[in-house]
Amino acid sequence: MNQSLNKLLSTFNHILDQSIEQTPLHTQLEESMRYSLQAGGKRVRPLLLLATLHMLQPNKYHEGLKTAVALEMVHTYSLIHDDLPAMDNDDLRRGKPTNHKVYGEWLAILAGDALLTKAFEYISNDASLSAEVRVKLITALSQASGHQGMVGGQALDMQSESQAVELPILEQIHLHKTGALIRFAIEAAIIIANVDNETQQQLIKFANHLGIIFQIKDDLLDLFGTTEALGKQTGSDDANEKSTYATLLGYTQAEHILATHVEEAERILASLSEAYNTDDLAYLLKLFYQRQN
Amino acid sequence: MNQSLNKLLSTFNHILDQSIEQTPLHTQLEESMRYSLQAGGKRVRPLLLLATLHMLQPNKYHEGLKTAVALEMVHTYSLIHDDLPAMDNDDLRRGKPTNHKVYGEWLAILAGDALLTKAFEYISNDASLSAEVRVKLITALSQASGHQGMVGGQALDMQSESQAVELPILEQIHLHKTGALIRFAIEAAIIIANVDNETQQQLIKFANHLGIIFQIKDDLLDLFGTTEALGKQTGSDDANEKSTYATLLGYTQAEHILATHVEEAERILASLSEAYNTDDLAYLLKLFYQRQN
């Protein structure tokens, strides 16, 4: 990772580490919340938010820190609930036992609930932003993560298991299940930075390409990655009889679509680079399609 | 119920019924959310919010409607998750099969997640309130329902099962698990209405008494009510080996403590009645301690 992104990441991690305060109730709830929050993800969503904001207003990217933490909380809660026995039933996540494997099912459900709740508290309490901006961010985050967004995509995904799924349905699943939070990362930077319409439109298109790139790469890695590199079970899509870009289109065609979206995303960055320093976003784009885990 | 409360309730139900819009994803998620939301609870939390606001500003109680719906969404999500096999494992709620019995476990988990998310969207989108008030409400609701509040109380409750629990722990459980949302109902009215400090203090004390009254009554009903009247399994505290006010203190002592809190709450209402019409709150107080389900 380059120096600029490294700095964003370490500032982010510092805030994240302090985000769950202990309560006097003496349960394992906070420990369980922190366990998953600090299990060492790639932090691509918060980095995308902060890098976009840093590009738009280099001296005030700090204004996005708490929203970036909230975004990672929502992502983390969704992983905890998705891993539950009643959902994907995964034992391993990021190379570590999943939350319910360590703390038991009921505490995993509650830790997920509490992280989701905390995300909204974190934005509503952010004194570095005006009340108007906070309200806009909360609306955008709730719509990206609720029944119209991520949770809706997860419901469609679960419903489609053990079924032959056509490409349009698969696209709907990913647009919602993973795409919505990736779009929110960039949308949040736009809400905070208040940029012109043209730049907004380009950034939103960029976000859409990124979402698809992320998912196709995920499918390819599930097919060809190793458990060791991924830190989670590979071949689980196959075991759950899930349709993926790779199984629906074949490896070659999936790679081809991936390349097309990468080209489109690069074209947008080239256009944005006339007014902005797009180095960090270019780096993140590469991270999205070249990642090995 | 008196005429004034009936009017509040029917206005509330009207908004509630329209609160979950359909998405084009063709899953059962929204149906499952509505199933629990419309399963006919007593609506004591939203009524408490609206009655308090109606007392403080009779002509502008409408400003609390969306927050009242959000509060009922949070309460409903908590019931769905609490009823899950990994938690209290209840089959019956409000006389109907619980959410996971109808829709399956994974959809019940997701419906709960989506209702919690929707609650924050609902407040953040409420055009009848200023952004400042919305942000305050979201902070208060997230703290009342998160790891410092309701979810923390549920974690302590689950952890205390099959254990002999002392009275101070039992009080901590109820202060958080049920008390926090009841307090929020009154806190929300205070945030929206902007009342003087003295009235605020009295209302918050009233809310604290109500929370304890609600819980002791719940314990007594679990011990002596019938499944038919309650619409849920009675004796489930006993089956789960839960300590309650009734089992810890005995029936007579629990009834005595209940009466003491009712007297204190009535005293506060008498004092408030010098400046306000407290009829609706007096009615709700009676509903809290005389209810048979």
C-alpha cells in the first residue's frame, strides 16, 4: 500500500480501536463486538470512503473518519450474521474462527445487532459534521444497508440457494448485497465534500464498476483461491450450490467481464485526474481486481 | 382505552401500516417484516411517546409519529431476535406463531436486521423535524437500544440463565432490557417538545417507575397468567430457569414493590397535572399495572 493510503489506514484503525466503549454490565458483548471488528479485514470500504474524501478535500478528510468506522461496523455485523448456522454456516472468517464459533450463537446475534446500532450512534454523534450532513449520511447508510439494499440482497441470495439462477438475478443480488455498501463509501464522501454534479456522476459510476469488480473477483477467488490465502473456506459457493459469475459464465467470460469493468473504471479515473489527484483511488482499484484474498 | 388515546393509536397504526415499502427484489423479506410489525402488540411504547408529546404540546403531537413508528420497529426487531431458537426459543408471540416459525430462521434474522435499520432511516428522513432534533433522537434511540441499553440487557439476561441471580443484577437486566426503550419513549417526547428542566426531571423519574412496573407485572403474569390471555407460553421463565422479581422476592413482596412504584408514579402525575392534562398518562399507567396480558 502506498504511503498516503497507509496513513489513512492507520488513522482509521486508531479510531476504530477505541470505538466500542466498555459498559458496566459485565458481559462478553463488547469483547465479541471488538473480536469481529478487529479481526483484520482489508478495510476496503472505509479506505475507499477516506481516499475519495481525501481526493476531494485533501485537508479535511478527517471529517469522514467516524462515518468510515460506522461503515466498517455495518459491514462487520453483516458478516457475523451471514456466518451464522441458519445462514451460510461458516466456521472460518479472515483466518479466524467466526464469531459464533468463539462466543456462541446468541452472543453473535446480539453482537451483530449492537454493531449495527452503534454505527448509527457513531454518525449521529459526530461533532465534526453539521446535523444536516449527519442526517443525510444516516439516510444513505440505512438505505444502503437495509431491506432496499444489503439485507435485501442477502435475502435474495439465500432464497436463490440450490436454485439455478439467471444472470439478471445474480446481478441484482450483488448490486444489493455487496454493491450497496461499496457505493455508500463513495456516496458518503460526496455528501461530506459537497462536490459539483459532474464529478458526483462520475464517482457514482466508478463506484458501480467497483462493486461488480469486487464481486466477480470474489467468485473467481472462491473457485481458484486457497483456504490458506483467503482465510476462509473456498469452494463454499459450490458446496452451497450457489450460482456465481464464474459458474454461470465460465472462467474465461467472467475474466473478460472483469477486465471490461476495470477499463471503464480506469477511464473515469483518467477523466477525474484532470482536476484531482487520483493516485489513491487508482491504487484501490488495482487492489480490488488483483487481490489474492 | 379513552377517546384521546384511541385517536393517537389509530393515527399511529395508519402510519405504521405504510411504513415498509415493497422493493423490486421479490423476496419475502418485507412480508416477514410486516408480519411481526402488524402482529397486534399493545403499542405501549409508541402510545407513551405520543401521549407524553400530546400532553406537552397538544397541537403538534404529529411531530412524534415517525419516531413512534421507529420505536415500535426497534421493539419488534428485538422480539423477533429474542424468540429465535438460539435465544429464548419461543414458538408463540402475541397469540401467533413467532416470525421464524412462519418464515424460517434466516429470514427472521434478516427481518430483524432490516427493521432495526429501517427505524433509523425513518427518523433521519422525517421532514417534520429539524436536522438537529433528528440527530438527537437517533443518538438517544441508538443508546437506548444498543450495547449500553437493550441489547446489553438481553446479553446479561441470557448470561444469567440457569444461574441464581441476585436482585441488583435482576434490576440491571430490566433497567436495560425493557426499561431503556420505555425511557426512550418519554425522552423522545422531551427532545421534540423542548420543555423546562423541572418537567424533564419529573418525566424521566416517571419513565423509570413505569419501566420497573412493566417488568414486575410481566414476571407476575408469566407466573399466574394463562397462555390464552397472554398469547405466549406462560411459565417460560421457570422453564428457562430465569430469576424474576416474583421468584426472587415471592409473590407478596413483588406485589408490594409494584404498588410502591405505582404510588410514586401517581404522585409525579399529580404534580404535573398543575400545568398539564395528565389524563392519558394516568390511563397508560393504569394499563401498565392492571394489564392481564
